[in-house]
Amino acid sequence: MAADAGEDRPLRVALLSYKGNPFCGGQGVYVRHLSRELARLGHRVEVIGAQPYPVLDEGVPLTELPSLDLYREPDPFRTPARGEYRDWIDVLEVATMWTGGFPEPLTFSLRARRELAARRDAFDIVHDNQTLGYGLLGVPRLGLPLVTTVHHPVTVDRRVELAAAGTRKRRWSVRRWYGFTRMQKRVARRLPTVLTVSGASRREIIEDFAVPPGRVHVVPIGADTRVFHPDPAVPRVPGRIVTTSSADVPLKGLIHLVEALAKVRTEHPGAHLVVVGTRPAAGPVADALERFGLRGAVEFVKGISDADLADLVRGAQVACVPSLYEGFCLPAAEAMAAGTALVATTGGAIPEVAGPDGETCLAVPPGDAGALAGALGRLLADDALRTRIAAAGRARVLARFTWEQAARATADHYRAALAARRG
């Protein structure tokens, strides 16, 4: 049984992360910054994670809970050698992959439950970062209260990818890959405390996962303002637009930004785009770059440090978030914190972060390349507008979206979960 946690006593937190890549997606970013700020508040946080392992700040230990790493580069969807199999969970992981499914949320949850059972006296509370696997249902039986963060229900991604699937075979493949969402729905309904990062995500969780509204609580996350801040020593590059996007994920809307760039360059020939992400070898974005003759006007960068990313963002004249949907939108918060004027869509929770159109950003409908082009062109042409939007955006982030604020609110929910367990 976990030790009783007094009102003010530092807590011993197990923070679970089935996927912690700090350069792709928000889960690794969330784990790194939340764990650091919780530790700065005096709590003892141990991250338990699988590959790709999260990058953590000094003072936060990582316990590696390895999977078979079936999706690693350069050999994704690999078949492990016979000597790699350790137990029945490994067999389940490979069998699910072979049949077109995504096994990691389930198999990580089973391994995590086993780890926690062996070390139940080491923690006061368990915080799961969007695993939502069946193994988690056994955690409360160990005497450990469980809090889960759901950034947004992955059913949203499933709907968008199904809509973009052009063939019956592709639609079957998408349904099979996202088969784990049925498990996540079942698990989410049985969890006592669900944290999420925005009001839009809260609504989606209640609707898609049928979680009772009283169990879902909004704790906004934020930008690392120690890194993302204005720096007059970094010059603005004329015509530069920067975005963070996965080219092969329709939800991110990069195809619409590429189309918008082609329109913008008719009036601003020096306009060019830097994408923090991997250049696609094929697919809609690659085709659009060829069709519009933009290969020389679009640069892709990946695997850069936080400091280099901050310099890239603060050196751009405009930052852009073209996503069709976001559960929060860290790139928007980071660009605003860095003092770079923002163009963003109104998809999902983006308006909650980016703020009112014409005040802290220029807002456009999702999926509208013409509206994106118009907003980008306005900012590129108007120095005074860029300066005003950038200053108001930074003030908004400092007031609402910092990791220290997120950590304090999260710790309050930990204590509420402990009190409910005692009661």
C-alpha cells in the first residue's frame, strides 16, 4: 500500500510514458517539462518509459521499460530475432504488429503494471501519459491512485485519416491500425481522474470516450519560457515562415500551407517555409512541392536542439499552425513565447491557445489555403502588425501557459486523487 501523503509532503510520482520521442509529437515534450517542474516543486518524480525513451532534465530519473521497438528506424515493422523474445507480452506485441495493429499502448501498460506491482511501496501516485491500456486497470488494485492525461482522444486522428483514405484497402488498414482506440475507450470510462490540456479536448473525451464530465479536468500546458523568449541578437530572416508539422499526418494540414505558400509567393517572391519535421519522399505534400515548383522554397529540419528550435522560431517573420485539429498546440505557444507573430487555424483547441483573431494572432478556418495565404501575406507586408501581434501573443503565454503553472495544477489533482483514495 502506498504511504499516506500529507497535505504538504512532497509526493513520490511514477510518470508513465509509452512513447517519449522529444522531437516528434507532444508526449515526449509533456513528460520532460512536467517532470522537471514537478521536481522543482519538491516532488520526487520517476519516469517509466519505453522506446523512443524520453529526454529528461537533470534530477529526473528514467526507468527503462523496453519494448521490442518494432517501429525504430531504419527498420520499422521489423521481425525480431528468436533470441529477442522474453515473455508472452513480446509475442503479443509482434502478433499485433503482424496483423496490422498498433500494440504499444496495450503491451506497455502490461509491462508497467508488472513493474509497479514489484515496486508498489516506492510511489504515492501513478500518472499515466495517454497509454490507456488494459494493464492500467490493475494499478488501483495495487493501492496506488491513478491519474491519466489524455491530450486528445486518438479517435479524432482516426476520423481524419479515414476521411483522407482513398481506397477500400487503405480504409481497412486505417481501421485496423487504430483498433487500439476501442481499448482506450473502455479504459478511459473506468478511470477516476482524467486530465486534459484544453476545453476542446475535454469535450472530445466526453463525447468520444463517454467519460463522465465530472471526471475530466482541464490543466493547460505551456511553453518553456526559459528557452522560448525574444532575443534581439537573432536577426529576423525576411520572408521566412516556420511551422512544426508531420508531413504524412493529414491532421497537421501541411498540404494546405504548401498550397498557401505558392499563392503568397506570387506577391512576396522571397517568402519561404522552414518545416520542423521530416521531408516526405512521396505522398500529397511531396507531390504539391513538385507541382508548384517549391522544392527550393521549402526546407525541412529535424532532430534539432531546443535552443536551435527557439532560434529558428524567433528568426522567422511569421510562425504558422495549419493544423485541422490540435488538442492543445505547443508550437503555437512556443512561437508566441518567442515573440514571433502567429497565423493559426481555428481547429480544435488552437483558439484557446492562440487567442482572438487580430489581437494575439491572425486566425483562419482549417483546411482553407486561400485564407492561410491571405493572413501570411498580411503579416509579411506589415511590420507594425507583426510587432503588435507578437507582443500581445507573448503576454498571453506568460499569463496563461507556463510549465510551472501546469505542474502546480497537476500536483493539486494528485492530492485530490490521494484524498479520494483515503476517503
